[in-house]
Amino acid sequence: MIPLSLTRVAELTGGVLHGAHAAELVIDGPVVTDSRECGPGGLYVARVGEHADGHAFVPDAASRGAVAALTSRVVSGLPCVVVDDVQLAFGRLARGVVDAAPDLAVIGITGSSGKTTTKDLLASVLATAGETVAPVNSLNGEVGVPLTVCRITAATRHLVVEMGARGMGHLRYLTQIAPPRIGIVLNVGSAHLGEFGSRENIARAKAELPQALPPDGLAILNADDPLVTAMAEGLAARVCLVGTSERAEVRAEDVVLDDSGRAAYTLVAPQGRASVRLALVGPHHVANSLAVAAAALELGLPLDTVAAALGAARAVSRWRMEVTHRPDGVTVVNDAYNANPESMRAALDALAAMETSGRRWAVVGEMLELGDSSADEHAQIGRYAAQLGIDRLVAVGDGARPVGAPEWVRDTDAAYDLLRVELAPGDVVLFKSSRDSGLRWLGERVAGPPGPAGAAGSAVSPGAADAAEVSQ
């Protein structure tokens, strides 16, 4: 956190100071919405959520070292800045933090899929050139963006901001909190189709990111997605197209996959050509890495450095093509953090590209928020898996019934029992579903040491692993 006096916090948020010696306090520790994450010198943001009122946890925040709280009413136990709307005030505070770092390069990333992997990849590459801050896990909304912004220090050179949209105007709001100089639009898919109504509406929402860029900024757009390419029209910023298309300024040529489904290609850019060999599993990472390369080159990193850093990057966030090789010879691919039709096909493509001496299994759950097209989209996934020659397709739960899989089970426990018995050495099993369908925990169980039917393997506690998601 860039140190700010509590008086300055009140000025930025339009709040009123309360508490003894409040005007003398300086916030130089963590700014958090979870009292358990408070530390010395920190500010606790007391949000009122669906299930809990953050004001009730002010004493806990104080016990962990917080020196003040941002609240909507006067509290005991900590000096506070009282505002009308804590969430809006938190956004204003974050904007003030960004404005206090005039040399900071802000890079915004959006897209229907691939945002989290791309921000992890970009953060890894940019870290080779200076201190870089990026979101933890998938903190990409009105809570996650301020939380990420408030982690920067005076030494931070790059701020990578993942930006998710749940409706029109949402990205525009996020770009006002963290105004980007570089904006990346990865793709326009069917995620949240039930809310937006059409892919064209999703494209309009995603276009709010490049539209927010300044004239000296750069919009990095996917040349292989017509809805994204169309966003170039009328922009104030410069445009860089990336992809495999010949018209892409930064593109991949001669793409090949190894036996594990990892891509290698020739990176072609105005700065020259370089060989890239990715450690991430799945051909879809080529597009993600091209967007990263374009951003890094714009920020002055040499081409050879970018290529080497792309190859050195490893998966950071959980449940994104997370590969585990079990001692018994079974390979588990857990990509069940989230899912939409496009990312589901990408995961199946990655599975099909993986060499194996056994069978390829796809264990799929429901893709949520697809609206009226849900049944048809699920059915198409079933047909796509068949076209790829996936050996065993298992659908889990009532929401996944429309997949039309040869094998359907009622829940994750039943799926675990099936897999415990049927998986054999040499098999590769992919888990893919929307987050709330629960297949990531099934993947954890299967990746762990085999046990009796219904028993968990090395599963991570849902409460612990989801801690960063609670505030979203």
C-alpha cells in the first residue's frame, strides 16, 4: 500500500473521520475486506454482504493490527471513516491510490474466458522488468479491482487488472477505478449469455475497456475473433491485433503441440521473430500468450526476454488446466474453476491433444448462466466430445443431463465412486464445469491418493480455498 493519512482517505472517499487521534493516523499496511487478512497499519473495509455485515468484524480487524476502518456507521474499537456507501467509497480510495503513482503502467484484461490465466502469464513476464502487482485468483469485479490496486507500493512499475463484466457499464466503472493505458480483449464468448441476452451485447460490454483507453494507449485485440476485431473502430487509442491471422501484428506461426498438449510456436512481431515454448497445457494458451507478448513489447521489454519469460511461466491460479500425475499412472487435469461453451471446447481440445497409453476421460458438469440456450449449448458439447473421439464422457448432475453423455451420474460422490473403480494406469481424466457445479473439488479428490468409495483424497478445504472469492 502506498501510505496515505486517514485524513486523505476521508478526502478521497468523501467520508467523515471519527475516533480519537484519527487525523494523525497513517495507513501503510494491507487494505482488506476480510478481517482475517488484516495486518499492522492496515485499513479494514467493512462491507455489508449477502450473508454478513462487515461491521461486526471490526474488533477482529483491530486485534490483527488494523488501525482504522472504512464504514457506513460509527463503530467502536477502531477509528473510522464513515461514508454513505462503503463499496463506492472503496472504489474512490483505489482511484486515489492509482493517482498517487503517476509512473505506474496499468494493463486491463477482459474476455469471456482466459482472463485469469492471461493475467498470471502477463504478471510473470512483466515481473522480469520490475515490481508487478496482479490480482490474487480471480478478483476481477468492484471488490477485486480495488483490493488489487491497494496492494501497489511506491516501487510498483506494473499493475495488471483483470476486469470481469456482469452487465453493461460494469467495465466502464472498473476502468474509472484503475484507468488502463493498455487494454487487452481476449475473446467474446457465451459466458453470462443468460444475463446479456446475446454475444453482440457481450461484445458491447467488453468494448468498454478499449473505449476507455487514452490516445497514447494501446488496445490489444484478438484478430481471430471478429467481434473483438470490430472493437477497433472509432477508438482513440492505437490498436494492435494479435492471433494466428496474417493481419495480426503480433502473431504465432508454425504452432505445434507436444505429447502433453503444450504449444510451441514462432512469435512474429515488428521487433522480429523468436521461438516460444509454453509450459502451460492447451492450444488455447497460444492466443493468451500473444496478448501478453504484445503488452510486454509495448512496455519496452526486448523480444528475446519476452519469449524466454513466456516459456518460463507456470500456472499460478488454481483449477486452470492443473495437471497432476498420480503415482499409479493416471493423469488428472483439473480445469473446473469455471466454464462456458468456448472454454469447454478449449479444454476438450487440450485433452484430445494429450498423448496417452490409456483412455481419455472428460468429466463435465453444468455450465451456468447460459439462459435459454443452455440445453442446446450443453448438447453441442456432448457432440463435440464425440467428434474428438473422447473415450469416456461422464456428465455430473441434473444440469449436465443435456450433454447427452453415455454416462450420467447424479452428483460428485457418485462420479468419484465410478472413477475410483474405472480409472486405470495410462488414463487421462479432465474435469470441467462452472465453479458452482463443484467439479473442482471432485478433481481434487481424484488427484489425491486413492481411498475407499466416497472418501476424499487430498481435497483442499472449500472454506480455505474460496477465501479470496467471498468478497466477490
